[in-house]
Amino acid sequence: MHMMALALKAGLLPEFVRSLDAAYLTAIDVRLRRLFGRGLAEFAEEEPEGLYAALERAVGRHNAEVFFIMFSRWLERRAETEN
């Protein structure tokens, strides 16, 4: 299974969201709330599998991809510190 899928299954996305810079988190959160009535933390907790599509709609494909690249790099750093 792909590392990202494992991370979503293990519930690591909410932890990543909590680690984000406040300004970045707020920028994404405002857009998601405007479109879907819930923010990034709620998506991470309640519907992580739907987050990419929601981000793509709220902030565009490029920014959705950047978000998940950041998540992937965060996972890599986390794995390195655990080993």
C-alpha cells in the first residue's frame, strides 16, 4: 500500500494539519469553509479521503498538490525521526 494511503488510514493527517503554520492553515481553512461549511481540521478528521477533491475545488489543483507534497515530506521526516 502506498505510504500516503497508509498515513490516511493511520490517522496522521490531523496531526499534520495541526503542525501547519497558522497563516497557511487559515488561508486554506477560509476557502474550505466558504465552499463546504467546514474547515481543514474537520476534513482531516472526518473525511480524509475526500480532502484532495475539496482542496482542488477550493484552492485549485496546483495548491492541492502542494498540500499533499508537504504532507508526504512531513511523513518522510516523521519516519526518519522514528527510525
